[in-house]
Amino acid sequence: MSTSYSDSNSDLSDYIENYLDDVEDARFYALENQTSITEHTRHVFKICACAISWLVTVAMYLLTWKLGIPELMCYALWVVLFPLSLGFFWIYIIFGGGD
């Protein structure tokens, strides 16, 4: 039996249709994974921001009172580190700390 031209076109059409379906499935799967990775990254970032905020606060306490750093240096540390600590805490709040 010889293959007619229309049979070849039909096979090619089926192949292209299957290929496009596979591409669409792969795109959907990639988008699903991207969303879950993004959510995971967001939660990790929130935890890190909160941890940094608390660590900076503890470091300020230890440096100023426990180690006996001079008064002027204590003020300088508080002026620099306290807003930094609050900044990380507010990043945590902005990125959905209530989840």
C-alpha cells in the first residue's frame, strides 16, 4: 500500500497537535511549580527578616549594657541599629507576617 499525501498531512497534523498539547501541559506544570517556589521563598524571607530583627535587638542590648561600651558609642549604635531592626520587622509585616 502506498501512503497518500492526505494521510501524511493527517499524521503531521496529529503530531503537531500532540506536541502543542505537551507544551501547554509543560507550561502549566512550570507555572504551578513557580507559584509554590515563590510562596516558599516568601515564607523563608519572612522568617529570616523576623530573625534578623530580633538578633539586631539582642545585639544592641548586649553591646550597650553588658559589654560596657562608652555612652556616645551606645547612642551611635542605637541610632544605626534600632531603625535597621525596625526596618526588618516592617519588611516582615509588609510581606504578610500574619499568614
